[in-house]
Amino acid sequence: MTEPASAARLVDDLVDLMQLEVLGDDRFRAQSEDLGTPAVFGGQVLGQSLMAASRTVDADRPVHSMHAYFLLPGEHAPIDYAVDRVRDGRSFTTRHVVARQGDRIIFEMSASFQTVDPGVEHQWPMPAVAGPEGVKSDLQRRIDLGDRLPERARIKGVQPHGIEFRSVEADDLLAPARREAERSIWMRTVAPLPDDPLMHRALLAYASDHGLLGAALLPHGLSYMQPGVRMASLDHAMWFHRDFRLDDWLLYRLDSPSASGARGLARGSIYTRDGRLVASTAQEGMVRARDPHPNVNPRTS
């Protein structure tokens, strides 16, 4: 259990990560965090690019969708974001963001913003799953692996983080069984966030990249921790439907309808604890597996 003061510092670090230095002419600079991955975490770039785009739009037009492409792996170094004001309409505003490190374009994103308008309402119901209470955190599950944890994950992979994730299905992290391509994750920040809807949206974009593509591994009994498994996000789309707070529990329901051609497609629906659908996601990524578990008995479908 993270102490309250330490939890607050972890969340402050996340909030600071979303802060942008203004360079002028709709250009911004942000810092990077190192989570122990070879490249910068894609969710960080998603959140920061949304912050950059939103800094050029009036606050009465919240973002309703974003569509992004990861072009090159980012380094653990500052990232520059340039925003193009594509369109300012009566109800909708469109922005395009390009992220650079040096002379390398690593990422691009288009986002659409809209005035708050009334309209018809419906949603898919939230699936019935166990609540977050009593579900072990993903961090604790990695800690429990001890020396079995892959060497690359033994330092950063067991450090506390500002967002807590609790996977409802207790799959073996190293050698999961084959099962249907569906999973559920509870998530929230470990301490309160500022009362800034933009910060909650940017950090939800950040969190939405966690575990999403992993849904494509479930039917194959594979884990991203296995040495023969390689994964990389190619694109990411997100739609914001209703207001929420990320410092309250949210359920991230994931599925993967297809994998082929060394690519996997994953989708996500994000619900509040009381069942409101607040956001949807979709991502395609590279998924390659070569001798991922040579010491494990072969399985059959």
C-alpha cells in the first residue's frame, strides 16, 4: 500500500508530465518519463499531444475524439509538439499535432473538439465483473513474481506509479492459458487529481494505452513478458462520450476481434463505477511471436 504522501507525489509527477512549455507559434515542449521500456511509453505521447491541441482551443469545446499514429519509437528525452489549427467551425474545431525529437517525426495526431450540445442518448451496458475491492494490483502481481520477473522489468516494473491498475482476470503473467480475447481492468489515480476536466482526459488517454494491445495475445497463450514476443502500437483512436474523473474507479473492458499479418486489433470501453460509458478506444499494433515459451508444454487450441 502506497503511503498517502507518496501517493500524492506520484500523482503530482503525472500531472507535471502533462505540463507543456510554450515555445511560441502553437509549439510546445514536454518532458519524458522512463518506465523501463526501450522506447517512450505511447500513452505519454497521447496525453501530451492532447494537452497541446487543447491549449489552442477554447475550454467550452472539450475534445470528443482523437486519432493518432505512432511513426517511430520515441526516446526518453524531451518531445516537441507543433499544432496546426486545421478548422474552427461553429460547433466543431479540428487540430493536427506533430511530435518531433530533433529532426525525427515520431508521432502525429488529429483531434476534434465540439461545443457541449444536447442530443439523443444510448450506450452499451457495462459488463458484470468483480469490483476492484479484493483484486490484487498489477504492480503487486509483478512484485510477487520475484526472481521470475524478466530482468528488464525488475527495476522499473516494480516501482509504484500514479495510476493503479487491477486486472480482474488473474492470468499467469509469464505463461497465461489460452482463452477468449476479453479482459477487464479497473484503474484510477492513487491520489486525487486537480478539478480540471482537461487533465482527466489527457491522463485517461495516457492510461488507455495500458494493456490494450495485450488483448490480442489472450487467444494464443502469450504474454508480453515472454522473450519471443514483440509488440508495438501502430495507431490509437479514442472517443470521449461523457464526463468522468480518473481519481474514481473506472472499468476498462478490452477485446480483440482479429489478429493477422503480424498485426492485432484491440478495442476498449471505459465505464464509471456506476455503469456510464465515458470513452471508447481502438488500437492496431504489431504482434510477433517467435519461440515465446520454449520450456512450456505445447498447448492445443
